[in-house]
Amino acid sequence: METNKQKAKKAGFPFLIMIGGIGFSVLFIILFANLAEELLEKEVEIFDATIINWFKYIENGTLDQIMIFGTELGSVWFLSVCTVAAIIGLWFTSRDKWGILFLVIGIGGGGLLTTLLKHLYARDRPSINPEIDAIGYSFPSGHSMGSLIFYGFIAYFIVRSSRKKVLKWFVILTAGLVVIWIGSTRIYLGAHYPSDVLAGHLAGAIWLILTILALEWVEWRSANSIRPTHVFKRFVGKYINF
């Protein structure tokens, strides 16, 4: 039978990963706070104008259709349908109750957080267009935040369940490109300022990381009887030499 010391040793690396995840969350929170401060002080106008002018320069009919299609991949209705499909898939393939619960928390909580932040900063959009969901406040971009959370979660589920490195990297790269594409469509179509999109990505990354960390923590606690304080003491002693 394993001793607490042996169990704590095995738990050390997951604990280190969690510390790293929290560290990245703190970093993204700082970056978001700085961006929001610059927004309030109107110091993002040059940044926004430069990128918007570049998108206007490359406008053409074909690209219009590509961007209109791409923006739908981050719409509320599309992500809602995909979330339901993901829940069904998780249930029938792995009966992953915790995964389903935290996916719902991630998507639902992310939507609530987006609404809260929009009303908190109350930034007007560059233009209003209901046909592309360009209504309400602008900062942060709901499409950017929602798509990063959803596609990030799907990539996480695939990566953690697959043993093929090629597939893992393909999924991560594809998810990243789709999220960037969706964000760029919001700028191209005039639904958001570039700083809105950047803020959406930062806020989405924060919420995604914290939700996944919570999921990993709950699943780890369900599978291990070792107390977290014992792991922490061993982690501090081994990695920090306290």
C-alpha cells in the first residue's frame, strides 16, 4: 500500500501544472486590467485605428463572404448548438459527468461574465448591425470570448483523451486559428474595435484556464485520498526549497 509520501510524490507534477495555470491566469488578469485602464483613458485609439485601417485596405467581396461565414462560428446560436452536441458526445462516449458540468459552467459562466463586463465598461460599438450580432455594448467582444472558451474546451477534451501527439498539436493549432479567425471577422465587419477582440481573448483565456483547473482539481480529488496540504508541503520542499 502506498504511503502518503509516495502519493504526494505522484501528485507533485499535477500540482505544479495547477500552479502554472494559476500563474498564467494572474498574468492574463493583469494584461486585461491594463487594457481596460487604457480604454478608460482613451489610450487605445491609435492601436484600434491602425488595425481597422488595415482591414479596410484589404476589403473585397470574396473576403466579405468568408468573414460573414466565420463570424457565425462564434455566434451565440452556433456555440449553443455545438455545446449541446458536445454534452451529448461526452455523455455517450465517456459518461464524463464532471466534464459535462464544467463545460456548462465554462460556457454559461463565460456568457454571464461577458455581459457583466460589457455593462461595466459600456463602450459603444463602432457600428450597429443586428445581422451579424453587432448590438449592445462593445467591450469585450462576446464572439471572441465565447469562441475561445468553447473551442478551447473542446481542444482540451480531445487532447487529454488522445495519445497521438500529431492529433493533439493539430487540434490545438486548428482551435487557435479558428479563434483568431472569428476575432478578426468582428474587426473586419465593423462589429468591434481590435481592443474589444483582444480583451475578449484575454478574458476568455482567464475563464477557460480557471474552469479547467477547477475541473482537474475536482477530478484529482475524486481519484486521490491524499490531502492537498500534504501535496503542498512536499511541493514547497522539493520545488521551492523553502
